[in-house]
Amino acid sequence: MTQAEARAWLLRQAAEYRVDLEVLGTSERTLTIEARDGKASDVSLAEQGGLGLRIIRNGRAGYASTEEFTEEALRWTLDEAIANAEIQAGDHVAFLPAGVALGEHDLTDEGLSAPLPEKAGAVVEFERNLSADGRVQALQFARYGENVRQVEVSSTRGAAGGFRHGHAHLMSAVVMREGDSTKQGWHVDVQGAFHALEPGRTAQEALKATGRHLGAVPLSTGRRRAILEPDVTATLLQLLLFSLSGKNLAEGRSLLEGKLGQQVAASSVTIVDDPLLQGGLASRPFDAEGTPAERLVLVENGILKSFLHNSETAARTGQENTGHAGRTYRSTLDVAASNFFLEPGSGVTHEDGTIIVTDVMGVHAGANPLTGDVSVQAMGLEVQGGETVPVDNFALSFSLFGLLEKIEEIGSDFEWRPVQGGICGAPSITVPDVSFGGS
């Protein structure tokens, strides 16, 4: 049977079993094309999908999933979910939220419908522009990728609806050399439609991002004024998401616990998650539980206004469900952002002695979301006499929330970057006093 028929069959069976059931169905198509020596190669098209069941029985939740839609497989999956619910600890009462008819939404439309030869031509042009720079010692890869995902949610509590979304990207990794200096870098441009990609422009951005570090000199240890470029700011915002998660709040792991209504960042800082953002790369009309989406201000003028919540974390913390349930068909209920961003400002000033931090490395090992302490290797540029000089071999150390409180400028150079489970938008930020550990 089809996935739609399988969902309907499961809901009928759940009614006979007298249990509440939520079915999350996803199907995903991924295309990648690499270019080598002026030709498209390594074309890969993959499709996957399945159904994820969340069953509620006697106030306990059980999960199971299947990629097979025969009646035998569906019955086994339903029985497995019920069995899993029966063995769960009863530390809190599980439930499904009341649902509504959500409709069907196509957020991608014809954005990725270009023929395969046209997409192959784009990545070949991308590779040709990258290879044309004589400083490129090795082009590790030049890649086109696209992802289209269909999501369907239905439940015995009345939720019913679906949406389709997708994006395309160009990505590269290059090694550049000038004299005795060699630098490696990668770059990605993500767009909601294939025709919004510009291979020539993206190649020049990639070459500039890596090439500007050639000839870098070591930076001496000290405290300096810093400008964090959008890539770096986006990395910090992703770290901040840990403490804004209602799940981590409910589990006592958020550093923002007890701070609703309090100042947690500079007054210029406003942080938003907007799943309804027009043209947003992670936009969605509803979440994984079928709760309709709404724009959510998390931090406004530096004051903490909300956490990201699903129905369960909202109930456990006594707060409102914000429609941020996240789940794949294979996973359990979680919290997930969508189009998550720091609102841009009027710009940053490049004073002499300022260090422009362009890249940070080792974030997974050097950033502790439980404490907010960050110590990572970085690369950047030092402003000298109105010009910039590349600097490297330095570490950057700070407290995440201490840094947020000290932000003095927010840039207008806003950029979107993909992060786990969504997309993060960030401008540059200026912080007056940051610890740099160098030579």
C-alpha cells in the first residue's frame, strides 16, 4: 500500500486498540553531482522514507518505525510501539496534543525542477571558475546538491496535513598556495531554488574567503576588540540553541533556567525563530506534532522572552507550546528550530587593532553547552591603518553569555548558514574585549 494508505490503516487500528496514535511520515530525495576536470561525475540520487509511530497508552509514550508498508509490517510496528510504551518509566504523563486539519503545502513548488543536464552544467561552471585561479593548488571537490523532503502528520487527536520543502546548494573545498603560505578552506551557498544559485559569484566568494588568509602571520597573546563575521556568529547561535531548548530546560540542563524576563544579552540583541518566514530555507506551516507554526521572539532587546517548546516540554515546565516539536520518523520527540536568526543591525566599525575573526575550528570539542565556556582555534584578519593583515595560530576564549552581554555593534551583513535541524541567520557582531591566545 502507499504511505497515505498505510497512515490511514494505522489510525483505524489505533482506534480499535483504543490508544492515541500520531504518525509522522517522511520521504526524502537527495541529489549530488560533483565536477572533475571540466566534466560532471559521481552523480548520486538517493530516496528514503518511512513512518514513525508515537503511541500513548496509560500516560506513557512508545515509539516504533517502519519503511515497509505491508499490513503485516504495519501491525508489527504498531504492536512494537504499544509494547515500548508499556515498559516506559512513568516520571511524567505523556499525551498527544489536540490536532486540526492543516492542509497540504508546497513550499518548493518548481524551484528544483530544472533538468539534470542544467544542474550538471552549473557545477561544471562552478569548478571551472574555481580552477581558473592560479593560487588553487588542489580542488578537493566542487559539488552541487539538492534535498527535497515531504512531511505528513496525522493523529487520532485530529491532526492531518503535510508540506514539501527543499533547497539546493553549491559547495567547495580548496587548497590555495602563494609563496610559502598554504591555506585550506570550504564554502557553501544554499538557496531555496536552483536558479537562485550563481556558480561564478559563489566561486569568487569561496576563493576570496580562503585566499585572504594567505601570508598570515602569528597573532600575539592579548585582549582585543573583535569583530566576529557571520559564519562565526552563526556557530555561536547554534551553541545558544542548546540553552533555548525547552527539552534541555525540562531536564535541568539549560543555563537560562529561571531567567525568563531577565536581561541575558546586550540591549541591541533580538533573536527570533520564524518558521513562517517568506522564502525561508527551513520554513514550515506546522511542526512534527502538527502544531501550527508561528513567529517566535526568543530574546527581545536583550531580554529572554521564551524557550522553544513542544507539547511535552511545555507541560513539564508550565510554559506555552511554541510549535517547535522536532522528530524524524526514526526518532523520539525533540525540540527543533527552523529559521533561527539574530536580527541585523546598522553595521560594524573597523578600528585599528581590531581582530576580525573569520573562522573557528574544533567547536564540538572546544565549546561546552552545559557551561557556556568556549575555547577554540581561529583564523582572522587584523585591522592596521585601514587595511587588513591575515593572522592565524591563535585561540579564542570566552563565556558565551558574557560575550552576548558585551556586544556593542551588530552588522548589516546578514547571511544564512545551514545548521543541524534547520538554518541559522547571522550578521557580524563587535565585542570590545576578547581574550586571544597566540604566540
